[in-house]
Amino acid sequence: MKRLLCLITGLLLLSHFTLTGQTLLPYILNGAATQRTCNCYVLTPDQQTTSGTVWNKNKINLHQSFNYVFDVNLGCKDATGADGIGFILQTKGTNLGATGQGIGFKGISPSLGIIIDTYMNNDENDPAYDHISIQMNGITDHSDPAGNLTAPVTALAGSDNIEDCNWHLFRIRWDAATQHMEVSVDNELRLTLDKDIVNDIFSGDPNVFWGFAGSTGGSSNKQEFCAALRPEFNFNPGQIFCDGTPISFRDNSSSFGSITRWWWDLGDGTQSTAPLPPAHVYPAAGQYEVKLVIEDNSGCMSDTLKAPFTVGAYPVVDFGPDPLCITGKMQMEDRTTIAVGSAGKWEWNWGNGTTATGQQPTAPYTTPGPKQIQLSVTSAQGCAATATKSILVSNTPLVSGRGEDVCLGATTAFEGFNLTPATPISQWYWDFGSGNTLQQQQGGFRFADTGYYRVSLYGISNDGCASPEVEVPVRVTSVFARAGKDTIVASGQPLQLQAEWVNPRVRYAWSPVTGLNDPYTDNPVAILQKDQTFRLTVTSPEGCEDHDDVSVKVYEGPEFYVPNAFTPNNDGRNDIFRVIAAGVPKLDFFCIWNRWGQEIFRSASLPGGWDGTWNGQPAPAATYVWMVQGVDYTGRRFSRKGTVTLIR
């Protein structure tokens, strides 16, 4: 059975107490009803088409008020569960009951029934949810005004289902003087009735039997009730649970009958049989488990309530930071420690007539200077302590930084500046990335590669306030002079020079300027009458500089220049037979034939050339015929032919 505050099934027999059990059964059981424990009964097992009733053998007088408390369990099956139970007042006897949708109440007249119905019967106008209602004279049809005293409502507040395997506290309170009845489930009021039930229902006879009935039909559930016997305790509203503080327990148990005996175990070896144990001081802060067993006037004993609770330690209050920094870090830090328990409330007094709550509020100060700050911390157990500290409030410095752009391999110089001279800075922190830092106002750092770097800087004042972090961007540059490949031209032929590495940030300079249309561009045009070597100088804004040379050989032309012999012996000299096409940017062909007229080489590429092989084999030493044809830079097509001697 589930019990409030961790009721644990099973009876605790405390070592120093002797408990007695009930000897006389006050109820008459009918049908399938069985007694499960001293105060608990099963009305129906989980079987179809069965019923059970439990009637108290002694009548009660309705001219007297009563407050009956029960535990009810409607089973574990929702969709296929049925049919329900009812608390019934009647005058007919103690052997009544019926199966099915009547829930053991149908047909009993005169009677009053508080019915918990868990199955929707359309012919009785039941709602779809598990419901509770007050009916009279054995009538269960909710549309019948002769028997329907209250409209049905959900049995549980906030839920359509009471067949949830749980035990629910079911209370019927009758005030005879005002003729007012209240029905609650789990301490939530569900129904009220104002009626002269003695005269209107029982024809002036105030003496009635009372009991429970339950039934099943085509669907079923295990349905039970207990004469409530729930041990429970609480504390005075102002009770605190702190080391060294007396703790007073208040019995708040629920029972159908009167409670006659109590057995307390306070969790530290202290035991008591008083209804209210004396105020108790625990030996130390810590976790304790209080146990309580009660017995009612019928001799039934409750299950054991086991309720853990904490006796807390007093807080050791501490807080920071120190200093607080105007426009910077103004949020307080609670540094309180509590050996047992946890903080639940914080109260800050700023010393200027203002206060704040919360663990980490923002301090309200706008002027520098020492401030008296008080913090009171109260734990969840009600243990409170206070501390007062003098905290310095200081101005936050502002900084800027400068770093120079440099060439790769050079050291970048950095310098920090204090923009708030009235707030001196004692510490400087540079972060260059990748774990590289510097703690000086001025210094240098050499980056390993080119790139755009976002260096960060902040400073800390003499009072300990950190400035906002600023970014100091720097660029590390490298330049590459690539003047191109050496080449040949015809005398007077325009030659387009071209730097092979182009960057809009850099400057270009070609020297000498002889024959150049513009020596300060990346692609000047040269017209030459003789051989010339040009030097290209590339310079970045940071002063990075690089050089490269290109040589131009000038021939008379346009013309083809072809040697008359070559030696393809792989000694690196005259190994290739090629044509020098001065002023001829495009070849139509360059062909070679042997003495029998066989074509052994053909190419249209420049500079191209024959390596002295034919069909993958060295050609024999001999004289060969060649012919070349192409188009010069003026558009003229011309050709030349001759012989060449291959020497081996």
C-alpha cells in the first residue's frame, strides 16, 4: 500500500514496544469480499461478474456528525477495468449486494450512495471518465432525477483515471447540525450535498448501516478499501532544522477510528510512545530518518512511516569579488559554504538603503570607493548566518593597442596605451593565439607564417579591475618576384613582359628601363635591338622586397636559326636539334626526313626539338633533311629548309 511520506509496506516492530492486534471483526463480509489485513478489505478480486460487500455490524445515528476516512484502490486496469465501488448508507441489513454496473448499490432502497464508477454504461448516462457522484435509493442512472443527487465529476481532480494502481484518501464528512455533506479524494473536495437525508431518504429513521460495496461484470479489477490508518507528522510553521535547535514533531496522522497508541523512532536512537514526543535536539547536523507507527481503537496497527529529513549546519558566509569594477564586473559572487544542507535564500544589504535578493545580484554602485556590504544566507533548513565585508569599488580602465605590419621573418612590435590615465594600469596581457602570450605593455612577437592576425589586449588596474578586451589587427606579409622564363625575340619585336605573382598591394619596378613602355607595372612591353637582362623588384607597403631576373636574346629577324649538327649523347651539350624561331610565335611544322625520304620527326611546338631517336631507338649517325614553316609576329608565313648532321 502506498503511504504519504514514503510509507513502506510492512509493520515495524520496534525493539522496546509490544503491539497488540484486533481480535473482534466489526464488519460483516458478503460475496467475494475478503479481509486482507486488520483494517483492509478486498471487495472484488480481478474476476468477471462478481461482487462483494463489507457492512459495519453497528448502525450509526445520522443525528450525530461523522468524519470517515478511508483508503481506496480501484485497481490497475484502465481501459478494461470495471465497475467501481460505493460507500453506502442503508437500513435494509448487512447481507446486500449485486454484480455488474449497479456496483452493489442498485436496487437498495432507502439508501444513499457515494459511488466511484470506473466504467461508462451508456444506458445509465455515464460520462466517459472515471467519476464520482452521490445517488439515492439504489438508482444509478445519472439522468433520473429521483436518484441523482449530484452531477458526476472526475473522481480525481485533474485526471480522468482512478484505476492507476494507487491508494487514494477517500473522506466523507457529515455535519448533522447543518445537514451538509462533503466528499473529498486525496484532500481535494469533489462533491457537496445539502439535504435532510434522515427525513428525505430514511423517513425520519436516523439509524443506518454503513459499508462498502463493489462489483464487476464483463470487465473487472481488483477493488479494495481500508479503514484509513495513515501515520503522518509535520512541524510547526516556524520550525527550523538547524544544528543545536530543538525540533518539535506534530502528529498529523489520518485514521478512521481514534488513534490510541503511537510509536516514534526519531532516527538517532531516541524513541517515544507519546502522541507528541518532546522537542528533540539532534546530536549533530546530518541526515536522519524518523519512523512512526500508530494503532487505532479497533486494535489495528498501521504500516511504518519512514520519513527522511535533514538537520542542517549553519552557513559559513563569504562573498566577492573584490574589487567591484564600475562599467565592468559588478555581479556579486556568493562563496558561502554549508557543511550539511543547501542555501535557499540570499539577502544583500548594500549599505546605502538599498537591498537585493538572489545568489548573484548586480551591485548598484556608480561611484568608486570602499563599500560596506552585508550578506545574509538562509539554508533550505532555515539556518541563517550573516557576514559583512568592505569591498572596494573601482573604475574600470580602458586600453587600446598598436601593432605594426611586417614582413615574414621580422618581429612585430606591439604597444599598449592606457586611455584612462586617472586609473593606472599595472598589468598588461597580450594574446597572439596558439597559446602565445606577452605580459608587458610593449614587446614583440614573430609570427611563423604570413596572414592577418587578430591579437587581443587587456589591462588590469592597480586596484585589480580588468579593462574590456580590445583587438589589435596586424598583417604579416611576404612578396614573391617572378619575372618569367628567359626568351628570345626578333630585333624590334614588341615583347610583353609579365610578373607571374600579382598582388594589388605591392609595387613593381623593372630595370633597366631601356626599351620599356612603363617600368612600374607588372606587365610592361619591351622593344629591343640587342640582348637584355631585366631585373624585377617587388615591394610591399610593409617594405618587404624580392628580386628576379629575366634574360631576352635578340636575333635579326623574323627568321629561323637552325644548327647544322648535333650530338645526342646525353652529355647535356647539343643533345637536342631544335629551331630558334626569332620573331615567330607560331610554327606550322618542323619536320625531319632520313636519306630515304622517311619522315622521322614532326612537331609544331616551340621550342620543341628532336632528340635523335626514331621509333624509340637511337637514329644512326647520318645527314638528315629538315624543313620548318611558321607565321611571324607581323602575320607573314614563311619557311626554311636544310640539312643537319647527327654525330655519334
